[in-house]
Amino acid sequence: MSERISREELVKIYNIEITFFDELVDYGLLNIHIENNIHYLMYEDLPDLEKFANWHYDLEINLPGLEVIHNMLKKLDALNRRNRELMSKLSAISDQYEDI
């Protein structure tokens, strides 16, 4: 199984409120795994937790704001990937016409 860390450990390490963590889960911003009534976050999701904690505690962004920002950044990333794909295809087509 992948590496994981319990909610209780995260609260201590990152000095965040357990209710903040639970609200991130409720908003669908974090995915957890529950085993024996213990909530776990996968290590691969730690960067998201750190980002949300920084935005919330340092920039005082509320949970609905975190959700909006997170969704907008995901859409921006998808648009950037699509733009790179299209530019690559355009470049390939352009290269074909130069050979003629």
C-alpha cells in the first residue's frame, strides 16, 4: 500500500485545526482513506494540503474561496496542456507543408 499519514499526525505537524482538515475533505479538496476509524491522507496529496493550509492561514482565504481557486487552477492547467497539444500538432502540420 502507498505511504500515508493519519489526520491526527497531520494536525500536529502542520499546526492546523482538525475541523479545517475535515472541511477540506467535506468540500472534496482532499481525498482520505479510512481504516479502523482512522482517517489517512496519502503522501502524494500532501502538497495539496500544504497549499490549502498556506492559502487559508497565511492569506486568510475561506473554504469556498479555496474551492474556487483550486478549481480554476485545475482548469487553467488543463487548458495549458491542451494548448501545448494543439501547438505541437500545428507545428507538425507546418513542418509537413515546408517539405512540399
